Amino acid sequence: MPKRVALLTAGGYAPCLSSAVGALIETYDATDPAIELIAYRHGYHGLLTGNSVAIGPEERAGAALLHRYGGSPIGNSRVKLTNDEDCRRRGLIGPDETALEVAAARLQADGVDVLHTIGGDDTNTAAADLAAYLHTLGSELTVVGLPKTIDNDIVPVRQSLGALTAAREASLFAQHVLAEHGSNPRMLIVHEVMGRASGWLTAAAARDYMAWHAEQQWLPGIGLDPRRWAIHAVYVPERPIDLAAEAERLRAVMDEIGCVNIFLAEGAGVNDIVAELEARGETVGRDPFGHIKIDTINPGRYFADRFSQEIGAEKQMVQKSGYFSRSAPAGDDDLALIREMAEKAVACATAGEPGLVGHDEERGDELRAIEFSRVAGHKPFDADQPWFTDLLAGIGQA
């Protein structure tokens, strides 16, 4: 049985972090109240700087409150433990130190024997590297991660925490924003959804939106026309975009009903946009993980500008649902998944079994601690699966 357990949340927000922290606290309290719990603030940033908080009796008793909130009560950051140069630049480690050394020393000093990381593939595999490094020092650390990503793109996890809620929240966002289709004749609306490498969130949000659309009552005679409230295009990174053909198709939609509504994954067409910018001699920013900084290239604006003239839009609007979606409290389906995974995580931790907890797609969807060596990110969305192709056919895009 562990004596001291540490928690941290890292990477971008998702609608599961607060609830996952709460579920872990509740499960440990039910398992053995004598196990000490601490949390590192702002993920690996707090681990490197020694910024932690003890989870005492009051926090244990009130942990259920965390299920009501989005965000993370202990904070996140984007810190890559293997990027020493970036950690030095940010003042997280000294000139002659490595991040792994500093993090390992902090865990040893704090007496941590179990570390729960709630994050994506980078967060969890970095923790596994940290455990391996500690092993070389003769110190044992059991790392048990929980899979967090709104993109649902962790290999081989069937369903990551927060993604289902994020899709539903993106749909809700669109239910408001697409009402703007009548704010001007010949209106173009681009709803930009998070997802740099995976179109899952955009596709799932579009599916949820069109399910809502199918349940509504309409009054076309006065202009409450279902065609004007529908989605007319869904663009994801996994499918090529023929801009000329799409402009011709969408021009016909605009001519017929006076508006065009697009769901766009922020990573759709990014390689083409970056190539165009770099060909003009512009520098495209990248984060410490080497990812392109999406906000520096503004895909939604790029597509709106490209289509606007060709389809004869008099006004264009680009709205981004990302922060609205990712900071929401967990929905009921995610709450159930969080509870199931938290209980499994604590069971694995007390048994000394490391890994990333999830339903293993390569092992018959068994809920287990998946070996970190098998964990990877950027699982592509299967854009050929029937529900998505049916969605595209229903909006005239197939």
C-alpha cells in the first residue's frame, strides 16, 4: 500500500480534470484514509519548482464539489520534461541541471511513491520516463495515468476522458452561433473546433449538432428554415479539401438559401496553410513540443477569406468554440467514465501496477493499465466509418 500519493494535471484543459482529481481523492479516501495525498500545482511546472499542496481532511471531505466544475483546481501548464533548453529558458531548472534530475529529486524529497498523471500521451509517457530514471537511482515510483484529451486521439485508448463532453459543448456553442446566419444577407459562418491532428472532436460535435437539429420544429414560411440552421460542410485533417470543388458546391448553397455554415477542425488544411506562409518567407511559431501554434496561422480566418469571395458572401464570421468546450464541467457520460477509470487507477496503484488506465482497443476493450511503451498520441480519426460518412451524405458533402 502506498504511503504518499501525488496528483498532477497537465497539457490543455479538458472537461474531466476537476472531476478526475475529485474522483481520485474520493477513491483513495474510501480505500485507505491513511494514505497521504498531495498535488503539484500546474503540472510538471509545479513538480520542477516544488509548488505543491497537501490534500487534507477538509479537501477530502469536500472532494465531491470538484465534479461540479470545469478547468483544473490544481492548474495545468505545458512543460516537456525532456526539453531541458525550454525548461532552462523558463527558469524551471538551473544551467547545469536536467528536468528529469530536478523532478526526480523533488519526488524523492517529498516521499512520493505513487504519481497519478492526468493528461495526454506526452504527459503520461513523460511520467513513465521519470519512473524509469528514478529506477536507475534505486528509487521506485509507480506511475498510473488517466487519459485526458478532447481529441480522443490516444493510442490504444478507446475513449479518452473529456472528449464526449467537449463535443457536446461545441454543439451547444454552435446552436447559439449559427443563429447568426440571419444577421446579414449571404452570411458565411465558420465554426472552428479544436483538433490539430485529429478530426474526432469536430466530427462528433457535428454529429451532436445535427442530432439536435433533427429534433427541432421549424416554420419555413416565416424564415425558420431547417436548411439555414443546418451544417453545410465539415472539414477534418484526415480528409483532403478540394477548395475549388467545395467553393462551387457552397456557392450553390449560398445562392439557394442565403447562408453557409461550416464546421472546421483547426488542423484541417494546416499543412497547406503553413507551406503557403513559409513560401512567402513568414515564420510559423511552434510550442516546446514542436507543434505548430495554431493561433498564429488562424485556420478559420484563412478558410473564411478563401471562400468568402468565391461563394459571394456579403459578411463572414469566424467563431472558435475551443475554450468554451474544453473548460466545461464533465457531463454525465464522462462522469461515469471518470469514476470507472479512477477506481481502476487506485486499484492499480495500490497493487504497484503502472500504466495508463483505459479501455484497451488492442485487448478487446478491456479496462486495464496499458503499458506506457504502447501509448502514443495523434491517433487519426477514422473518417471512413459509417456514422461520419452518413453525416457527410446527409449534408450533401459526400
